[in-house]
Amino acid sequence: MLAGNMQRAILMAIFLFASLSLAAPADEARAEGTRIGLDAESGSGAPQRVFDFKITPDMKTEDLDNTNSALRKLIAYIVKGASKASRYVKILQPENSAPEIKLRILDNSIFVPGSGPPQFGFRRTDVNPVIDRTTTLSGTTTWYQTIRLASDAPLVLEHGYLLASIEGPTGDHVFDIFCGSDFDAKNYEHKPSSNSKTIRVRDWTTKTLLELPLVYDQSYNFAVTVDWDKNTLTVYSSIGTDPLKMASGPTANDPKAMSPDIRQKGEYHIQLIKFPLADKRPQLTKHGIPPTTASNPHINKEHVFFSNVFATSGKEIEQPKFTVPATKKIKARQ
């Protein structure tokens, strides 16, 4: 429990800093008619997409550096290192599967929040799409994302990695998707946690709602239904081209998730945030952030792929036509 509270406190610190220091242009604008992934089957009573992040065939990586491009207009902001956006984020257009957006972290993927100190303990690339908070953060909405980790860029699973979340102004998460080790401030030997080789969907308190073995080059399809009135979470998942099936819930979320300070004020993120390792030497800053680079060693090659990123309203879920790139599945190793 102590380790979980510490991890949650660190999460709150880094995300609160991000929220306070980054403006979100057009954060109430609609992103209508935008899709990443292949069209889903439609029919009577089908759920309505209220957010849909579409990578069209004409979009390319260099568009990320052009704030006037159609691609950048889908994105409220990108949290990254000092280099241009296209160094950390890539657009892939495979012939026979859904377009993917690739997020990678480098040694210089260090976020500097406004006038605050650099977050040296973390390595972070974070894409915050434009959403309409009125329609996506009310009623009942389901958030879809397909996540793929690559065997040619294995994660260092002694660390924890945040992959997706709905973040409130406090820095807490209505839900998130996480893999690797849970952060423990007293784990000076840097031993991986018992769940390090898993990918997990978690609630506001970081309690695990769904845990799956981490396999590289495998597409994980997640859909998380948030009932903003009843304050519950329901998790659906599948692998590869299989249809989504209910895996957990409905489960009551923490009451804080529905406080007036959170409702209709959140942000949706796809991200690759690498947590630090515990370090005896420095004291944490007043924001709970390790001030030195010693807690996050050199990065060789680490990235993650996303596709099928959208949200629907209503109690029914959508069944996208999932596709997968031609890769060989490899189980995670330390």
C-alpha cells in the first residue's frame, strides 16, 4: 500500500506540473470525423463516436513539426524533450493494417514544466489529443486504444511505464494503462516488482482492474467504459484481431474521481512515461521528483505504438475491425 501511495503521489506531481505549465489550445474544440485505425462496423443502435483520432493516408511524420497541419490540429499539445516533435513521435502507414502513431523516449526526453525545474527522474513523450470535454467526460463514454510494444525496443521492466490515461487537473487518473514495475521509493536494489512482466489497467488509486502478460509484437486492444454518473469503470480487452470482451467490472472508482474539480476537466493521453528507479542519494524535491539523472539510466531504444484511438458514448461498445502488422510475438524478459 505504501509503495502504491508513493507511486500515486509521484504521478500527481508530474502531471499537475504538466497541467499547470502547458496551455491546451482549442481544448473545448470538437475532433469530429477523425479516426486512427480502420472503420468499425456500423448498424442500428451502434455507439456514437464522440472523439476519434484519425491518421489519414496523407499525414506524415514531418506534419508534427507544423502547427498548421491537419495532424497537429488533432493534438492539443505534445510533452517531449528539447528537440522537435518529429524526433519523438512518428507516423506509420502500413499497407494492410491500421495506421500507427509511434512514441519513443530518448535520454533527452526530459519535461521542463514552465518555470519549474526539469523532471530529470523521468523520460517522457506524451500526446494529448484534442477532445470535447462536454461530450467525452459526461454520461457514459468508452475509451479505446490498441497498444503494441516492439521486441526490437524492449522496455527495462525494473522501471514502470505509463502508456495511457485520463488525467484530472490534480494529476490523478480516472484510469490508466501501465506496465513494468510499480515504483517503490525504498527499492534501492532496483528489483523488479512481481507484476513487472504485465500490462495493467488501473483505477484512480492505481488498483489493478485487468492484468495481462506482456508479450512483445502483440497488439493489445483495450476499451475502458467510464460511467461518469455512477462512477464505475468497466474494462474490455482482446488480443490481435479478436473482438473485445468484457474483462472486468463494472467496478466502483474512488469518489474523488467524480469530484467537481475533476468532472469535465480531464485530459486524455497516449504516452510513454518511464518512471525512475529509487535513489538513496538525493532527497526528493518538494514536488516529489528525483532531481538527478542517476535514477534513470541511459536509454538504448524504447518506444510504443498506438492505433484505434477513439471514444464512444452510450452503454454499448463498438467492435472495431482490428488488424495487426506482420510481427513475431516474443514474451517479455527482464
